[in-house]
Amino acid sequence: MKVIKLKDLPKKDYQRIVNRSSGTNQSIMPSVRKIMEKVRKQGDQVIFKKYQQRYGKENYLSIQVTQKEIRNAYQEVDRPTIKAFKQMIKNIILVQKTQLTKKTDTTIGPEKGIKVWREWRAIEKIGLYIPGGKAIYPSSVLMTAIPAQIAGCKEIIMCSPPREDGRIPSATLVAADMIGLKKIFKVGGAEAIASMTYGTETVPAVYKIFGAGNSYVTIAKMIARETISIDMPAGPSEVLIIADETANPAFIAADLLADGEHGEDSACVLITTSEYIAKTTIEEINKQLPKLTTKKYAEESLKKYGLFSIVQSMKEAIDFTNNYAPEHLEIMTKNNRLVAKQIINAGSIFLGDWTSKSSGDYATGANHVLPTGGMAKMFPPLGVDSFGKWMQVQECSKEGLRKIRKTIEVIAKVEQLPAHKNSVSIRFIS
């Protein structure tokens, strides 16, 4: 780890940092497509073969989670965890409910006798991917399923990879059961995405898939998009911190490590106007890193996609940030809100020293499923509205249609579509 002026960063390194793990996606596309095609053709057989070979037939007897497994899971989760889940559920529901205040938008009458409006409908069948390779993510269950329930989705499918014992982690199962999920499947990676895309004998096909995962999951979702819809190509986690001389280096270091511990393909970036802050943050990382059981992941992520860079002005920091388009953006400056107003591209913004990255990951009620790999330039965070769509509705009275009759007939003639013209004209033949 070393401090470098942003303007002195070599072009090759600049591209590596900006592209982060998404820059390697194309190399794994063929192998992911092969997996997806196998599941499409062979269904459950592919899933059983993978997990029974890996964990033994005695540990993987069913693809769907059984009631017995859920009962056992409750025996393995302590009361403080249950209490924490309850607060998370309460806060997520409170925040997410405000996102869809009405299900019918404003009716417009462009002419007398004509009305046009939109009506909101939930997507009927949705799939949730809950990662679980290097860590346990019950929080992702709550972040994805609760907005779907608020939206009114009729069928919610959840897939998550099993661990060495052939089971989904107990905390993940308990979180799912506490909010009433019933269709839970022990499938991970590209196989899970393929299962929910095409359907197997056990896993139902859905209309839209939600949730983050590793590069294989991200690529699988991009392939799935050829058949169904997805929330966003959410891949490995990333954080960018903008800091000035007023920031706390210990806090910065802790938040960078909190992101880096997700995995070696996570990205941790500090952009600061202060050389002191940059150097002291590295010293703090060196103090905090040895204490982490996830040290190897954080260390590798800092090596691969880490950056500690000094800028000459806050404008330079903002310009880089908007180009980088981070998943998580922390702003630790004396004018946090002023800086935030100039940010165009970011998944979720954390203002000030006391808004830690983990606060949004777990307990503020904001959603932690966010666009990564620069996708914040065009994708929003996950929300209730992601689980539905607007239908357009229009209504004309006879007089309303009469007012636009001539326009329709003229344009239909220009486009040489006589049936279009006739569909209006016939209504006025006496």
C-alpha cells in the first residue's frame, strides 16, 4: 500500500482501478454459459451431481430446504441474533414502505375526452440470489425479500449455496423463515441463476432475478437477461471514500477493511485532499488488519483494486468519483452535503464520520443491494419499485377520439398503414 497523487497514476493502473473486477468478466463468460446451458437441458441432475460430489450424497438429499432443516436452524441461532433480525426487519420495512406511496400516477388529459395514466403492478414471480461462499449473508435475505413482499410479489423463490454440510447456514434460514419465505433452495453460483431462469424439476422459473454474487453469478445474470429480467449486474463489493483533513483516519481504515473482507475481488479506494490523511489511514490499516479473521481477503483486495490517492482539489475527487461510479460512497469532509449534491453516479452515499459502511449494510433500513463495477452510472439501488412495473392505461370518449381523428388518419397514411386509419375512421361512419 502506498500513497500516490491521482494525476500521477499510470494509465494502466487507472484502468485497472476503475474497471476493478468487472474487467475480468469476459474471460469467464464461455464457462458460465456452458453451465447455464447444462442446467437448461438437464435440470436437477446438474445440481445434484455438483453438490453430491462436493459434499457427499448423505449431506445433499434435497434441493429444496425442508421444514426439519428450518427447525434445526432455529436451534443454532442465538437470541441476540434473533433480536438483531427483528430490528433490521422493522427498519427495512419502515424505510422501504415509503418508496411506493401510490400505485396510480397522475392522470393527464391532453385533450378533452382523453385520459392517460399509469398503474403499478407487482411482478408475479421473482427469484432472490443470496450469496454464501466466503461469508454468511442473512442481511441480504431481508434486503431483497422485504421489498418484494411490500411490492406484493405473489411467488418469491430464494436460492443460496450450501456449505460443507450440504446445508444453507442457519442464520440465513432463520432470517428467511422470520419473514415467511417458503420456497428456499440449496443452489448457488451460475447453477442457481440458470435454475431460476429456465426452471428445473424442483426450482421454478421466475420473471426477474435479484441479488448480488461473485463474478460467475454476475455473468450468469447477464446471460439470464437474454431470457428474463434482472435487477442489475451486482458483483463484488466496493467502497470509495472521499475525505479531507477533517476526517478520522481510523474510521476510514475500518470502513475500507469492512469492504475488503468480502473477498479478494472487492475494491477499496480512498481519494483525499490531505497527504496526512492518506498516510495515516495506511498506518491504521496496518494496525487493524492483523486482528481480522478475514485478513487474507482484505489484504488481497487492497493489493488488487486498492487505491490511496491524493487530489489537488475536491473537484478532482468528485470528477474521479463520478467516473468510477462506486457501489458505496462515503463522504467524510467538512461540507458533506455540498459534496454529495455534486455526485451523479453512486449506489448508496454515506455522509459523515458516523455513517459507517456497515450501518447501511445492516440496520438503517436503506437497501444494501447496489450496482457495482461502474453500473451506478445507469442502475439505481434495489427498492420496492424494482419488484414491479408500470402499465400504461388510456381512455378516449367519442368526442376525445374525434379531436385526434385527423392526426391519426394523416400519420397512418404517411406510414402506409391503412388498417390503422380505418380503425379510427370506421367509428365515425354513420
